[in-house]
Amino acid sequence: MGIFKLQIALPDRPGSLGAVASAIGFAGGDIRSLVTVSTENGKGVDDITVAIPGTDPTDLLQVLSDIGGVEVRSIDPVL
């Protein structure tokens, strides 16, 4: 199992975070923590720690990129 810390920016509107959480679950991921970092220019910025099957986050990044308006700003393995 791989654990990754992502920083994402998403539209600051109802349902955006729910779409992200659903996409993470669709990719087989489990959210371990979520911290709202800031709100800027109509976007929320969150740090999310996610556990995924395996060690390659490609599938996770793909499902997140399929959500309109979501930007993955960084992804780093948690050691």
C-alpha cells in the first residue's frame, strides 16, 4: 500500500470536495487525513493524505484530473 500527500485546488462550491472524495474511493484509495489550507480566487486548497493499493499513484491522478476544475498541485510519498 502506498501513502501519498496531495495538495489540490478545487472550486469553492458545494459538492466539489465530495466529488474528490468519491474519485479517490473509485481509484481504491482511502482518505487518511484532510486539511483545508486556504481559499483563494474562488478555489479551496486542501492537503489530503491518501492510502492507495500498490505504490503507483497514476490511477489516482487520472481520476482526479477527470473532475472539472480540480488541480493537483503536488503529490509526495509519505515515508
